[in-house]
Amino acid sequence: MTTKRGVLSLGAATAIALTMLPAGGALAQTVLKLGHVWPPTEIQAQAAQQFAEDVREATGGEVEVQIFGGSTLGTDRELIEGLKLGTADIWVGGAGVLSAASDTAKIFTVPFMFDDLEHFQEVYNGPVGEEISLNIEEEAGYEVLSYWMRGPRWLTVNEEVQTPEDLAGLKIRVPDSPVFVKSWERLGAAPTPMAFGEVFTALQQGVIDGQENPLSLIYTAKFPEVVEYLVRTEHVMEPIAMVMSSNRFESLPEEHQTAVREAAQGRAKEYTAEQVLKGEKEYLQQLQEQGMTLVEPDAAAFQAQLEGFVDDEFPSLKPIHEKIRAAGGE
């Protein structure tokens, strides 16, 4: 026989359980850990939050994306490796990091490859981008869920740089990517691969002379506090890639695969593009207001120094490089 006290206890337990349900009323059956290296104010970090919300909404709370930013799960390279080890389920970051596992992925950081951001979008939102993603999956076992826009990379340095000759001997932090290293060597600098989380302190202590990144990250990482010159090189337009291991992605039920992919290609991607296009001029102004000196270098001299770069250093990339250039009308 059920007593009145038993009924009340059952009701209380039910009420407590309901308060623990995620939005949408369903218990999360799957938790996906997403790692990145950025501060929470960075555009792509905010987009990752939107992605997590959209996955939860699309799955009725059955899939929860937990975000670990600021390198809390490791560096970009460690996060990529962690996708195979199970220490992370989703990584979002500069696509060039994938070059450690995929030869095709070296294309992401080839300098002076795009005419403008419209050309960039046409490539990564079209058949050439699909071909790159397929090659990466075949070569490395990673599923690229989406490419997000990122602003072009600028050089920040503690000595004024007008031409490649001015780079001689300067230690420039670059991501741990062979294309970055080779391109900056060719420009005459001393490229220094380093995890992003170490860059501010390295600049502050004079371990390196400069670094290069998009304006948004130069601003949100507070680099104006430790570096003086902002040089408009705009040398690389590298997409942000959202990636899972192919095995982990395929382990999800088909409806969850669809929800995750659509969320990666939906509002989060749109937000990133909107903020990048809107923010370039605003970030430039804010960086100057914070004390950085804008340098307009001899862009043609930088491009000339890298003429034939792919043919000389990475000939295996020539077919896909030609398709990218052709997409821009050349």
C-alpha cells in the first residue's frame, strides 16, 4: 500500500529530477567536450558557445557540448591528438594545425593565396573546400564539420618593418606548422614555433620579437601591452576549422551527426563571418588607440619574396593551390 508520505516523497523526487533536466526536457545522453585555446572574448570562442546552444536545441538536450577554452585541455596540437585519444571530442582552431596529420592541410596557411575575403568564402564554402575536407579525412581520419571565416593575419613586432629585409634576425612566433616556418624563413625572419598560450609572456620577456595573428586576436589577447608595431602584411587568410575524429563522429546516431554538422554550419558560422567583416576596421582603430603604431609596408616586396613558394617548398600542394587561385578568377 502506498502511504501519503510515500506519495509525497515520490513527488518530491520527481520534482528534483525535473529541475536537473537540461533545456528541452531530456537528459543528455551524450556529452561532447569541445576544446580551444582562445580567451572567451575572441570571436570564435563566442561562436563556439552559439554552436553548443544550437546542438542542445536541435537534439532536445540529448547532446551536451561542454566547452573548455583558454587551452585548459591543452595546446592546439594536443587537442588535435586528443580527438583520437578521447581527451577531447571536438576541436575548433586555426585549420593549419591539421598539417601535422595531413599533407593536404598544409594548404591552409600558404601565404598570399587569396585576393580577398570573398575569394576565401567561395573556396571554403564550395567544392574546393569539400575536396580539401575529404582529403583530410582520408589522410588523417578527421571529420571537418565546418570552416569559419577568420580575418587575415597581421605582423606585430617591436621593430618597425617596412620590407622583408627589416625582418633579418627577428624572432617571430609562428604556429607549429611547416608552412609557417618555411614562409617566414623565406622572408628572412627567424620563425619560432610556440604554443599560443605562451606568446604574451614571451613578448613581455623579450624571448621573441614579434608574432602574427588576425586583428581580433591581437586585440583580445592584449598584445598592445607588449608589442609596439602593427604591420599590415595580411599575408595569410587561414580558416577556422571545427573538427572531430571520424570514428567519434560516426559513433553518434545519424540524427545527432546531422544536428552537430548543421550547428557547425549554422548560426555560429554566420556570427563569425558577420563579426569578422564588421570588426576589421573597429579592431584596427582600437589597437591604434591602445598605442600600437600602424605600419603600411611594401606589400609587393613581401609577395615577391614568396613568389614560387608552393612549387619550391610544397610541390604536392600545387594541384589544390591552382584550384584555389582559379576560384578567384586567376
